Amino acid sequence: MKISRDWLQTFFEQPLPDAAALADALTFHAFEVESIENVGLTKSHMDQVFDVKVTPNRGHDCLSHRGIAKEISAILNIPLAHDPLRMRLNLIPVATNLAISIQEPKLCSRYIAGMIRGVKVGPSPEWLRKHLEAVGQKSINNVVDATNFVMFNIGQPLHAFDAGQLTEKGGRYAIQVRLARVGEKMLALDDKEYGLSDSMMVIADAHSGAAIGVAGVKGGKPAGVNENTTDIIIESANFDGVSVRKTAAALKLRTDASVRFEQVISPELAAYGMHAVAGLIVKVAGGEIVGFVDEYPFRTHRVLNGIEVSIKEVNRVLGTNFGETDIIDVFTRLGLPFEKNDDAFIVTPPFERLDLLIPEDIIEEVGRIVGYDKISAVELPPFPKQPEVNPNFYAAEHEREDLISKGYSEVFTSVFADKGERVVTNKVDGVRPYLRTSLIPGLEDALLKNARNKDLLGLKEVKLFDIGTVWKSGKEVTMLATIGEKEKANERVLEPIAVNTYEHLPTSSTGNYQTFSKYPFIVRDIAMWVPAGTEADDVLKVIRENSGELLVRSEKFDEFRKNDKVSYAFRLLFQSFDRTLFDEDANARMENVNDAVKEKGWEVR
């Protein structure tokens, strides 16, 4: 997420440190800052914008300037000048000319609608436009910009509808949150028409039945705000993250709003978003607030009794010796309400911190705010009992080492197959929708592919094995299969081997993996007579020195003696990592080799 330093500064009275110091603080205590970009807003002022990689577990509260400001406040111990999520709210008056109905409360846990009359849609003030442009947002108009500003400020997605384009009956507007109808379509604000399925949530004009928005993703064009709009209805809602993600993926329409709902946000945030945007719209576009309607079917508290964690447990998990004062300081800086109960704390997470569920979550907060670099390393205590060896793992390692010693190479083949007993629900593709019942088909395919490359691999014969699971006779079974160019495929159940200690467990001697080029290789052979007593390695050294950088493998494959001479034959492989080679490439290098051999007085056969 892009975070403006100027925007962050609005949360603090005390001047913030420079951009590099802020980036270090965030990276070492919260989230990685991938880059810092200088953005010129005017000739005389340059803003600095951070690209912050917010981790998935904090997407619900930190995809906003307020969230990042709260982190900086805690990390650097700089108090916030104001916190928009800690004010008392009262969404009054109640709008009597608005009605809200939610068809699926599990997919829409809260929907707040607010009405403002008499707005004047036009360009945004300079401060608002600069804040949005700094984080890569194009200014549209003062009403739409206000909804975007609040979303990037506190993390609550919002939307404004043109009330004049909705149907009014008996002096009332009615908005319905429902599932789309089969075959229903909607023209979105991007001027594209989208076909909807009955698994997607939409916002509809209840009187006309027309969809005016895809819930949590995109607003509809017919009810979009434009320069002729005078009355607006604002939406601040909470939609199910999984539903929004599936809808956005199906429509190939991922938006800033959908990203935030996908991460799951607290329904309590909707009220703060409505309060903030209504006040801002009146400030920048004028108008009068008519009132609000808050449909909140199931008001639930995520943590009823708080989370209990003791000082002893904090120090045990972190390997520290923190005292009560140290822990209280962290809770205070983070704004975590707590009560003291003997040597334990009862912590009540704020509504936006959906990631704080168990004592270990609270302990992690203590560790990261203090700084893991300030926690001394300590040795782990000895394990109280002899560790047990997994009999299946031991059996696999035993067979693996035995087969490798016999010249076999291990391969890992796909668990999916063209046919089988069990169909995969979330299949990778439509070609192989079953779980395999045997390792052999995959192993045979691997043999064909690898046999063509045995020269490159330096093998005289390709022999393969695979250890893996299959689904057969209604259960999952671990199998071992072998195959070779000169042997038929063989498969058997890998029976577990019980052992009591690690003393008999073989250790792998696998070397470092080196990548292969994706381009084809060219093979050239060369044979020559050399005087008896000439070592093959000495000849090979001359060949390698004159073959150039495209030589990737070279080895002797034949030798015989006649009188006072020895005949050596060598196989050379040429390959490039960035292009396909032609015969001319190999021929030119072989000419260099021939010339070098002749200079030594050796006779090329």
C-alpha cells in the first residue's frame, strides 16, 4: 500500500523523523517498506511516498494511513494528536425517508446509509486532491474524492449514489442488499457491462429492482455521482470477505474497496467511515445531512472476556526477563486496554484488531514493539524425552539412500491423473481431474523426458524412482516405484519401519542444485591418438580450455591402446542459457579444439 509521509504527519503534532528512519522503524517492527518515492506535488514541495508491504494478518486494520500512523506511534513512542477511531459516535438524526433491507445477513453484516441534500459537485480543494494524487489516485470530483480519502485514511470502503437516479415512493427511498438474479447484468462506473451470477451480492434500488452496485467491488453507472447530482445517498457497509473475493475474481474486477473487504474488516468500522465521510462531504461540497439508517442484524463482540496473559508466560515464550512496567508500556503505546489481575493482564483488543485472539498474539505484540533485536538469544532447554522417529519417514529415507547408492535418481511426479477413483473438487485444470491410483504412469513419462537428456546429465543409463501417495481402494497409500531404460516399472507399498532413536537414521548427502538451461543442447564427439603415457585428464584439460564458455559438460566415453599409442574419445555438450544454438556455434568451437589438439601433436581420428 502507498503511504504518504505528509498524510501521516497530519496524525501527529510532533514532527516525524525523516523517511529513512520511518522506513527502518516499520520494517524492523511491523511491515517491510519496499521503496520510498519522491512525489513532486508542487515546484516548492516534495512528498515522500512509502510502498508498505502490509502482511495479510494485518490487512483488516493497516491498509490505511491511520493504521500505519498507529504503528509508528507505538514503535517510536510518539503520541497521536488525534485518533479517528477513538471518538464517540452518534449517527443522528435517523433518516425517515430511507429504508434498508439485507437479504443475506451472513454476507452483509452491517449496512449504513446516509443521505445529504443540496450538495454541489465540482473540483476538490487542493489539499484533498494532493493527498489522493500522492498515493496514485486520480481526482474525480469532491464527493467521490471524499469517499476515497476516508477509505485511504481509516480503511473503510465507501460509495456515494445519486439519489436523483433512484426511485422514490411515498417520499421514501429503499435500498436492498441481495443476491444477483440469474442472468442479471449491470453497467459499472468503468463503462463496462458485467454479467452477474446468483452467488454475487448486489446493491439494488428496492423500488425498481435494478442493481446499482456490486457489493464491495464497484458502483453502477446509472446511479453514479456527476456534476448534475444534488442529493446523494452514502453507503458504508461490511461485506463478507470470501464472497467479495470470489466476486471480484469472477468479474476480473479487483478494486481498492474489494481488497479491503477481502482482508476482512470489523463491522464497527462502518460507523466511523460514515461519520467521517458525511462531515467531509458537507465541508467540501456543501449540503445538509438529512439523516442515517443503520441496519446491523447481529451485533456481536469478538472477545467477550478479554485475553489473559501473565508476565511469566510473556517471558517464557520470548526468553526475556520483562517486568510489569515494561509490558504496561507496550500496552499503552499500542492503545490496548487492559486490567491487572495479580501477575496477569486481561487485555481487551480494540474492535479493529481482528488478529488478536489468543495469549500468544498479545505476547507477539510485546516482542515486536520492544524489538526482537533487543531480546538476547538463549539456548533452548534440553528436550525432556528421546524424540520419536516417524516410521513412514524412516522407511522413505532408508529406501531413498539405498536406491541412490545403486544409481537411481529421485523424481517427484504429479498427484493428478486422467482417470482414477477420486475426483478433485478444486482441480488444477480440466485435463487431469482425478487423484492418481499408481505412480507408474508419471514415472514412465519422467523416464521418456529424462532419457533424452542423459548425455547432459552425465548418465549412461537413466534409472528413476518415486516415493509418493496414491488414492486406491478408498484410501491414501504411500507407494515406492522404480523404472529404468533397461528395466520394467515396478511398484510396491512402502511399509513403515519402526525405530526408537535417531542413531539409525540415514543422512542425505545431496549436493547443491544447479539449474538447467531451457534451450536445447548440441552434442559433439572427438577421438584422437596420443602417445602412450598421456593421461586422459591432461587431454580433457586442453579440450576444455579451447571449447569456450558454451561447453557445459565434457567426459571420456572410450579408450583403447594400440602399440605405443592410446586412443581417447570424448563427448562434449554445448548449451546456452539465453538462446538456441546452431550448428555453426558448435562447429566454430570444435575447430578451436581441433587446432589445439594438432598443436600438441595429437592425431584426430
